Amino acid sequence: MVVSPRMTPELKAILRARFGLDKPLWYQYYLYLSNIVRGDFGTSFYWQGDVFDILKARFLPTVLLFTLGYLMAYALGINLGRIIAWRRGGKLEYGSTVLGLFFYTMPIFWLGLLAIWIFSYKFDLFPVGGMKSPEVWSAAAGVSTLAKILDVAYHLFLPLTVFTVWVFTGSMLLMKNSMLETLREDYIVTARAKGLPEKKIRDHHAARNAMLPVVTALALSMAFSFNGGVLTETTFSWPGLGSALVEASLNYDYPLAQGAFILLAGVVLLAVLCADILYAYLDPRIKY
Amino acid sequence: MKPASHIEVKTKWQRRKERIGNLWSLFKQSKVGVLGIIILAIFFVLALASTIPPKIDDMYIPLYGTDPEIIGFSQPSARHPMGTDFMGRDLFSQLLEGAKWGLAVGITAAAASVIVGTVVGLVSGYFGGTVDTLLQRMADIVLTLPSIPLILVIGAALGRLSIWNIVILIGMLGWPSTSKVIRSQVLSLRERPFIESARISGASDSRIIFRHIAPNVLPLSFLYMTFGVTGAILTEAALSFLGLGDPSTVSWGMMLQWCFTSGYTFKAPFWLLPPGLCITFLALSFYLIGIGTEQIVNPRLRKR
């Protein structure tokens, strides 16, 4: 063990009591877990502050970016996917598949760099990164709350667009495939035979059922999409949990990295729960 | 006993050749699958070509080579078709070297995760009961963990990761989806009569699993491997870009990381664009091959 020689015996005793260093390993782990439950994630090596206090400020930006991104991506993906599947077999389907896959397999951080290059560097339309402009948020500026919200929205636009596009391509391709399967079901033929208008068949009979596998995949792929979220945050220096995790890992700041990871995993679980509830709402046959 | 002259007796090789021919004609029906093969072939050529520049001149060695006349960054020139990076190293030979590492990392990591996933799926589906429950709950846990943050935390704890550490980590985190698919196949296969007859003739559990069931799920494993390669390539690129890559390996993600950290991101399009495009196209090619393979593996998707 590495211990500074200047450490006083009193300090050693305090540390030993705090981490239970003279107790068996399982007790140390129990101590760690019970501290986490109480919101005590330890002290950051790098910032010298309480990990939970540092991460508290990082929580909301992540939730904002991910929730908005997901809602927009899935709303767009489901709507466009059903239209593309409806006009199947044409150039639209082939083109959208190849283009969609192109964006789907693109490294999201590189897409982010391209967006910054074009929109921030060449045309100077959006900020390069961050979440707030200091001149708007300083106490001396005295601007209204609305101006502050608009300032965040202005910073949010590029990362949100990149994240949405990346999630959207996946949901669009999935909805298209699911819709193509659904269109071959007998009840679609029945609906046609009844003489229902095309739009009604597409939206009420086919799309409603085709959405179910998409929502299942939404829950299953949540962890995967969070990878993209972490990369988006880092590329745009968005002050969220993901970028906190990356910085902490590169600084070898273990308590902060662990804390950020636990909170991020918590957000994943929460999102999966939301998808499960949504599934029960969409499919009345499912009962929990 | 001689076979009747009008019956053609096929050797093992002829039969095998015929089967591969059949599979290829099925695969050919998928336009995107063929496109994927073509793109992949180009990258294989690039990876093979990566050995050529270092032989021409020492300054084309991707990691150490420096041009005596150019110190630091330079724009494209006759000597350096894509320019040089901040240390004066040739970017084009780095790009070729990246093709080699992209293929190596992608294929080995995906193979590792597919082998683990297939074995877990076979065991879990064949034995059922407690073994199944334990393995599947483990798969559920790994499935809900975001892989890049997890590798970052592990990387921080271990110090520096070598490229093969990264491959192992990607492989160890990628198996659950394969195992779930294989398991569901095994659940239906194990009820078939040929498994029962194997059991009656005294075959052991391991023989039944690996000799009788495994060959039937291998096409599915291959399918998941092609999708796995896409994921592995993107994950390695992301980790390298974040600064957790192996600095002694010239991968495309590393090239982007060097570009980003040395401050040339928006000044050197020949440095920023090619590695990203290469990552995209290599990942895309495996995904397209996967779509083509899906039509062979899943008969429901064939031309209707």
C-alpha cells in the first residue's frame, strides 16, 4: 500500500474508520454499498469535493439531452418508417435503407465533429460546445429567465440534432422492417376487404401493431444508445454525466468515475422501465 | 458393388462446392449484401497494401516514420498524398495501417463475443432449469450495462489498456444478444426427433450439444458475428477517440484522437475526413453482409 510518510497517526485512524480498512473485505464492500445508498459516493480525487455534489449538477443536462433526443428520434422514426414501408419496393425504400445504414454505422463523435466544423466553424451559427454562455448567466447580466432558457436551447441545438439523427436512423429502419412484416398479416387483408381507406389501414391497423417490436427494441437497445449519448456529450463538451465519466476516467478519478457510472446505469434502468410501461399502454394484451 | 452408370456419385468436395454455390446464389439476390462484399474487398486490399509504404521509405512507417524535410503538420503534397500529422508522420500510410487494425479488431472481438454467446446459448437452452436461469439473468445484467462507460471505468482502474485488452473487453460485453437468439433456437431444436434418437443411441450431453445441435445454429452465429463486427469497430474507434486507446496502435480512432487533441480538427480536412469515412464504410460493409446473410438464414425474408 502506498501511504504518504507525512500522514499523521490521527489521520490514519480517521481513514481506517471511514473505509473500515481493519475490517474484512466483505465488510468494506458492505460499507461502500451502504454509503452509496445514502448518497455518499466518496470524495473526488481531482476536484477534492463530494462526488454526489459534483454529479448533481451533471444530472439534469443528461436527462434533458437524452429525453428530448429519444422522443424526437422515435416520433420521427416511427412516422417515417411506416410511410417508407407503405411505399415498399421502390427507390425510396432502397435509398432510405442505404442512407439510414450509412448514418447508423457512422461514428457519432465524428458526425458531431463534422457538425461543429460546418455549423460552428465555417458558418458560425452555433456555439462550439458547452451549455451556457457566461455573459448571459452571470449574476451581473440581469437577464430574464426566458433569455436563459433560450441560451441553453441555442447550445443544445447541435448536440441534440446529432444525437437525434443517430438514434432516429435505427428506429426508422426497425419500424420499416416491422411494418413490412405486419403488412403480410391476415388482418391487413381483412381490413382491405372491408374497404377501409388506405390511410386508416396504414395508421390504425398496421402501424399500431408494428410499433410493438420497436418499443421492445427501444428498451433493449437503451444501453447501446447511451454509448452514443456519452460520445455526444464529450464531443460537444455538454456538461452531463457522460462527459463527467469520461473526464474522470482519463484523470484516474475513481470515485467520480464510479459514481457517474452508477448514476448513468440508474438512468438506463429508469429509461427501460419507462419503455416497459409504454409497452403495456400500447399493447392491451400485456398485463403486468 | 459398382454404382449404376446413370446415377451420378458425388464426392464430398463436389457436394460441398454445390452447397456453397447454392448459398452464393441466394446471397446474390440481396443487392445490399453484394455491395457489402465489394466494400469489404476494397478494405482487405487496403490492409494488404499497408505493408508497402514502409518498404519504400522509412518515413512511411506509420508510427515512427518522420520526414527529414517536414517537421510537424503539413498539407497534402506529392510526397505525402494526405499530408502529415503534428509529428510529421505520413497520414496516408496511417490510414492503410488503420484498415489492418480495423479488420483485426473488428473480426477478433466479434468472434470472441459470438463464441462465448453461442456456447452460453447452447448450454442455457439445452439444459434449461437453474443453469438457464442463472446464465440468462447474467446476460440481462450485461445487456443493461452501457458498454463504453463500463470499459472506460475498467480502463481507468487497470491503468493503460492494450489493443488486445480492448478486444477482450468488447468480446466479454457483446455476447448476451447472441446467447439469447441461440438459446431460443436450441429450445426448439432439442425437442426434434433427431436429438432424441441421438440420446437413445447413447450420445453424451456434450456430444449432442456440439455435434448435433451446434451445426444447426452456426449460420445464426455467423449472422450475429457480422453485426458484432460493426459494433466492435465502432466501439474501438470511440474508445480510441476518447483517449483510452492503445497509443502504440495506429487505428482510425487513434488518428481522429490525434487530430482532435493536437488542435487540427477544423484546419485539416485530409486528416479529419478519411479516417471517419473509413470507419463508416468498414462498419457499413459488415452490416450489409449481415443483411445479405439474413436472407439465407431466415427463409421468411427471401424474395416474395
